[in-house]
Amino acid sequence: MNSIQIRRAGIAVAAAVLLPFSLAACSDGSSDTKAAPGAAAGDPAGTDGSTPGTDAMTADRPFGPACAGVPADGAGSFDGMAKDPVATAASNNPALSTLVTAVKKAGLVDTLNNAEDLTVFAPTNDAFAKIPKADLDKVLADKAMLTKILTYHVVGEQLTPKQLENGAFETLQKGMVTTKGSGESYQVNNTAAVVCGNVRTANAHVYIIDTVLMPK
């Protein structure tokens, strides 16, 4: 075998040895390419489970520091209140007992229970306690004045937290309440803070507040 034949034979052997490695490299690159769409397809799933999902959950659940005091089960729990109309639901929450007494004295139980699509800004017992006792007793004894104050806490539509971010709403008393805030922090009329918001009852959204609202 002459030198030319030997050289050709060497080239053929080298080609035979290198070809499988070249094919393997191409095969690996193909696998990487196929994996990329899978990773990209996984991105939307991550997006679905991030901020939009969290926002939706926040919009549907009660929020605020006072929510921790609501019973975990029974008629006074969030699930329990969701089954009853608003005046009945409030009567099952010990923190709203003064409000419930006022609603009964004003003769508004049936009005609130039979209405549809309400928002109630519900003052806590501590909110009523901020009013001097003599003044509170005077209000409780005056049905007309009491009715005016209580209906000022009620809006004739179910308001979501998003609507409270910068809003003004007519009340059943015909006066206006203003709201502002974001996330889980809201104020009404710049005086009352929402301490447990977005509480659902059978016919109303309830925002429990720390100060009694006074109409002009």
C-alpha cells in the first residue's frame, strides 16, 4: 500500500470514529431545543399563581386586625354570618352588641334584614364607647336622631375594597360618605378606620369601623 492509499485509509477511519460523536452532539442540541418550549409553557402557570391570584383571594376574604377576634366557627364566624341577613349576622358578633341594641331601638332590624345589596359600615362597641355616655344615652333615647345616624352608616349597594380606594357614596340617610385607602387599610370620612373589612352576610358587605360616623 502506497502513501496515498495509507492517507486515504486514515481519513476514512477518522471519519468513522468522529461521526457518532457529531450525531450525539446534534441529538443533545435537539433535546435542549425541545426542553425550552416546556420551560416557556411553564411560565404562564407561574404567572397565574402570582399577583393576580393573590389579588383575587384578597378581594374575596375578610381583612384587618379585628378579624382575628371573630370566632372560627358557629353563627358568629365568617361562614356563619354569610348565611344570615345583616342585622341577624351582626347580632351574632359580640363586638357589635351596642350597634345591634341601637338598631333594635330604631326599629331597623326588619328594614336591614329585608333589603338587598347593602354595604354597612358597622361601628364596634369600642367605637360607641368613644362617645360620652350622656350623649350616647341621649341619642339612644331619640329614635329620629338614632335612625338618622344609623342609616348614615348604610349604602344601598355592595361595595368591594377596590371601590373604597377613592370613593364617595350616598347613604340611606341621603348624606355622603367618603372612603380612601388601598390593600387592607381604609378610612371612612377621614375619621374611621376599617378594622375588619369585606365581611359578607346574606344581603350585605360589612366593613367594621373603629369610630361612629356622624352625618352633617
